[in-house]
Amino acid sequence: MKGIEDMKKGTGEKTFMEKAASLIVDKRNIVMLIYAIAVVFSLFSKNWVKVCNDITEYLPSDTETRQGLSLMEDEFVTFSTSRVMVANITYDKADALCEKIKDIKYVDMVDFDDTEDHYKDGCALFDITLGSEDGSEDTKKGYAEIRKVLDGYDTFISESDFDNSKSLNDEMSVVIAIVAVIVVAVLLLTSQTYMEIPVLLITFIVGIILNKGTNFIFGEISFVSNSVTAVLQLALSLDYAIILIHHYSEERERCDQHDAVVRSLAKSIPEIASSSLTTVSGLAALMFMQFKIGFDMGMCLIKSIIYSLVCVFTLMPCLLMLLGKYIDKTHHKSLLPDISWLGSVVYKLRIIIPPIFIGIIIAGYFVSSNCSYTYNENSSKTIRKNETQIAKETIEDYFGAKNLAALVIPAGDYAKEKQLIAELETHPEVDSIKSLSSIEAKDGYVLTDSLTPRQFAELMDMDIDTVKLLYTMYAADKEEYSKLLSNMNDFGVPIIDMFTFVYDLKTDGYVHFDDELNDDLDDLHIQLETAKKQLLGDNYTRMLVYLDLPVESEETFAFIDTVHNITAKYYDKYYFVGDSTSCYDLASSFATDNIVVSVLSLLFVIIILFFTFKNAGLPVLLIMVIQGSVWLNFSWSTVSKANIFFLSYLIVSSIQMGANIDYAIVISSRYMELRGDMDIKKAMKKSLNFAFPTVLTSGSILAAAGFLISMLSSEPAIVSIGQTLCRGTLISMFLVMCVLPEILLLGDTILEKSGVNIKKPDIVRKETGRFLVNGRVRGYVNAFVDADIHGFVRGDMEAMVNIDNIEKEDTADENNEKYDENNDDQ
């Protein structure tokens, strides 16, 4: 295939890549028009994207928490709740304030009393329940009215209706702006011409806009994906544009602008596509997680990489044509230092460093295995906090945290329900339980207590004969005919059922009561309907269990098993759902997800590296370095005794494996190319000098993005990803530049013997200046050459030389003079 392509070049026939590149460049006006339309569309369509802020939505469908949550959505109404603390207030003023809040039409209930649960140290805590669900207009109006009543007081409001998507978008916009400044600064340092920078920035800004504007095709994405995708898109795919711009600079030195863009694009497409495969494969591994947020992130990030590739392949060549003349005029010297000294150092340490590194990564494996993971995103600390987070932490400092779980059981058997509650309340881990069987109706009776006609008559202050008639009608309506034939005085009916039956009769006009009794029935009906919406469904009933335990701990997880065992005595089917059970399920799935992500990302990358290098040994060496960086990254968390949000480990380890491996590939591929043409010491020096700008540019931007996310975001899950991404990238950069070279030098024999194709490849020589050539040359020397050359070449050469006899001007002055004299004589 290579020979055919060379023949095509020799006859002037363009390759497929050159034809494709020519088409893009020649039709650049149409291409840019399409992009303009697409950008305008995306600026509107980005508002169509639905963002899910509930991480439990992505739990595996077979987990108890996910099944329980789905059931509760169908069976019950969950009203919006809020804990509101007012500081520096007397109890009397707080009590009066409580009455004002109760008078708000959107407020259903306010819990406040003189116990330390609600008033302590001059601070009052109101537990407020609204009569509407989170996200509704009534809920928004309700919280607005509450804030009006509390205006002027020192208040802290922690509401369940808080939507963090807007604040996250604002935070990420700041991050992207700062990252853009860092990108400009780094590119100024590493670029060859100033006008490269606008080309790169426009390319990626368009890519980010298009990716964000097309997320609506997924229907809904997670808040994690919505927040970090744009930043990671820029950091992960910047290399692609840099590869193209470097090829353009090389080609522009020997041909006109049009041909330079075409040739550089034709060269870059296969190279960039190959480079992107490792990144995509690492992200693809996330999509196999049981926890479906991995699929969501993998899907969004892979799409962002594809958009970046498309923009680099189609938009960037158009920009190079548009701004090419300005690029030519703004060349500047590289500001990066020569790091040949590093090549000398690593050569001297090639025997010492590898065994030390192997020992370190073995230790890193065991230390990172003891990393403490957290499964509750709110357990992670953040430097920046939003208003709701500040309020929540302040309230918990004064009045403690609430750990609420819901136990969902089959409805209908109130006696069994009361027995279950009684047994659960014997355990000190249970603080309190709220259910229909614990809500007081009147005079010490709870809603599920069964009352005889006389007891119900006394409770409601009604005539006994009237009540007996009502009980008879109830028995007939429920087809309990045996009760009609027995002594009605012993017929017991749960209060909740009798209240509902009597109220329905009154509403339908079958019975009439005096005004006072009507008012009592109306008030009880309102309370009853509120309780039923929250706690009683068509098939299931729900009890709210307040635990005197942290959200996640070994003790908490052990008590979840205890609740399962107790409930199983009474019911065959039940669901225990809450923040603690969510953490419990996530902890159970994490072990599997960790293995899946690690194995698949390793497998994908190894396969890609094997086919890239046609070498079995090199992928092992590269993987060892990058996997070592992953272990060292998370060993730091163990040593510093910091909890790591489990999702951070899965996401960052796959990004490190998929993206940071590119740094190792740059050095390794250059070294493999050069070591056949020169001694290994010189080859490594040149390889490090060649790779340094790429590693510095890509790595510093990715690390900066992670650092800024960790510093500027208030979302704990996002912050944890940023922290570990920054640290992991810096470790990878260090290992690739300072440890991988020694491993390659020491493993040179392994590389030579593990190659699938042992035949040494043709070496493409690149020379600039004045030099003497004596041998067969095939390639470009200001123009394409395929001939035996025995003479002096002035200019640039990039060609395969099968007889290595090239002397630079400083070592061949005498030969040069003789060559010039002979030419003059002729």
C-alpha cells in the first residue's frame, strides 16, 4: 500500500487524503457558511437541553434505591421541604414569625416548638413543608413569600427545591474563560507564530458551542456532564489542532499557502484520528459502568471529541486559508528552552530509575487500594460554597444533620404496620418514625387506630345512634356483611378510613351535620389528604424513618441490613430508600464498575497501541507508566487521609489512561523512529526536545482546567473530579518526561525483539540549511526528488535516504568548497 501511494505521488496523482483535503480547502466558503448557520442554531438549541440534578436517577435499575424511588414517584407526592434557621432572635419573636409563615397560602405545615430541636442559643429552626412539589411554580412562589416574611432577619434557608444547574453553569463559564486565558498564555510560549492562537481558539470555541447545542439529542444529560464537558473538551482535544498547525508550518516553508494547507491536512487526518482513539477508548470504558452516569459522561465527552475532530478537519483549514498571510507575518522565536540536558540525565539514570519506579508503583497499588471512598457527594468538602450549602452547613452545626429514609411497604394492614414501627423504634439508631400509624388524629388517637362506634362518637362529639348508622353504611359499602349480622358495638374501623367515608357522604349530600362539626370534618379532611398524598398510595404506604446515624459509614450500612431483616419478618416485598441506601447501593456497584472501567480502558488502549506501533512490548511499557500515575494519584488521597468521591476515581482514571497516554505515545513514537538512525542517547535527547512542547501545552492546560474546577466550583462531585484530574495529569507529565525515557532506554532490547515487523523502517531525514548529500534521495527538496544525488543541497529536505551520508555545513566546509569550485568550472 505504501509503495502504491508513493507511486501516486511520483506520477503527480493525489492520494485519497489529499483529494479530501483539497475538497475542504476549495469549498471553504461553503464550509464556513455551514458553520455559521450551525453556530447560530446551537446558540438557540443549547437552551433545549434538559439537565438532571439528581444523581440517583443514574443508579442501576435493579438496585433497591432506584426501584423504590420509581415506585414512590408513582404512588406518592413528595412535597417540597425546607429547614430555615433564624439567628439572633428571641423565642417569642420566633413563635410569632412561625405564625406568619403558617399564614402563607403555599405553606402546608411548619414544625416549631421550644425544645432544643427547634430553638437553641438564640437561634430558631423552622421545618417547613409546602403544599406543592419541587420545581413547581407554587413552590417557587412559596419560597419567595417565605423570604419576604424573613426579610430583615439573619436567616439561613436550606431548601429541597434548590436548582444548582444555573450556579454550576455560571461557575463553569468562569472556568472556561480563565482556561482560555491560560491557553493563550501557553500557546504564546509554545507557538511559532502569534496568529496561530486565534485560529486555535476559534476552532475550539465553535466546537464547544456545537457540542453544547446538540446535547438535546440525548433528551437529558447529568449535571456532571453539563458542567465539565466543555472544559474537558478543550483540554483533551487541543493536541489535535496543534498537530495540524505544526504540519502547516512545516509545509508552508516549501510550498504556497493552498498546497501547504492541503498537504498538512492530508498528513494530519490519519495522525490525529489515531491519536484520538486512545482518548475515545478511555471514555468508552465509562459507558460500561452499571452506574449509568458513566454512560452519560462517556457519551457526552466522546461526542465532544468528535466535534473537535470535525472542526479541526474542516473549519481549521478554512481559517488557515483566511488568516494565512497574517500567520506568515507574525512568526516569533520559540520561548521554550532546549532540554537536551534532560536527555543526558535520563541516559545516566537508565539503570537506576526503572527498578525504583517499579517499587514505587507496586507500593502505589497497595496504598491506593486502601483509599477511602465516599458515595455521598455532599461528604466532599469544597472551597467555594453556594448560598444553600452555607445555609445547610450552618444549620447542621447548630441543630445537627437529618438522615431521612423512606420505608415503603404494602398498604392495607395497619396492625402489621404498627408492629413493624414498634420493633424498629426499639433500636437506638432510629430517632423517630413518621407514618399514618404515628400521626395523631385527635385526643391521642393516631390515624390508623381502629375505633368502635362509641369511641368514634366520643372523638367527634356525635350522637351514638348517628354513628352506628354511619358504621352500618360503611359495612354495607365495603361488603362486610358479617359485621351487619354481629354486634355493631364491637365493629372497629380505622379512623382514616372512617373519616374518608364520612366526608365523602357529607360531600355527596347523603348526611348533614351542624356547622361546627362540618368545620371539624373539613379541617381533618385537609390534614388527612395531605398525609395520604405523602404516605399512602394505591398499593403501598410509606413511613419516614429518621436515623440517628451519619449518611454513610460502616455502622449505617450495617443498620440498613438490620432494617431489611426486620422488615422481611412482616412483608415479602418492601423498599428502603434514602441517601444512606443510595450510598449503600453505589458502594455495592463500585467494585464491579471499578474492575470494568480499569480492565476495558487498559484493553482498549493496549489494542490501539499494538496496532499503532506493531510492537508487543512497547504498549506494556507505556501502560505501566500511565497506570502507575493513576495509582500514585490516588495514593495521595490515602496518605493525606482525604475521602475521594467514588465517581472521581472512575472518571479520572479512565481520562488518565485514555488521554495522558498520548504524552507517552509522542515520546515513544519519536524515539522508535530515531533510534534506528542514531545512537539511543542522541535519539532520546531529540525525542524529549520534540515532545516537550506538546506535553507542556496539553498537560498544563488539562491540569489547569482541573485545578480551576476544584477551586471555582461549589458542587462537591465536580470539585473532586477537578482535584484528582489536576493531580493525576501533573503526575503523568512528570513520569512521561522523567521516568518513561529511562524505561525505554533500558527496555530497548525488549522493543527490538517484540516488534511484529523486525525490518527497520525507512528513515525520513529532515534537514535545513547547507549540507552535502551522497546517496539515493526520495522525497521533497524544495520540490519532489527521486534520484541518486551526489552533490550539495541548499534549503529544506524531508526525505528517505537509504545511504546515510549527510554532512552539515559546519563539518563539511571543505567538501562544500570543492563542490562549488567544480560547479564554477563547469
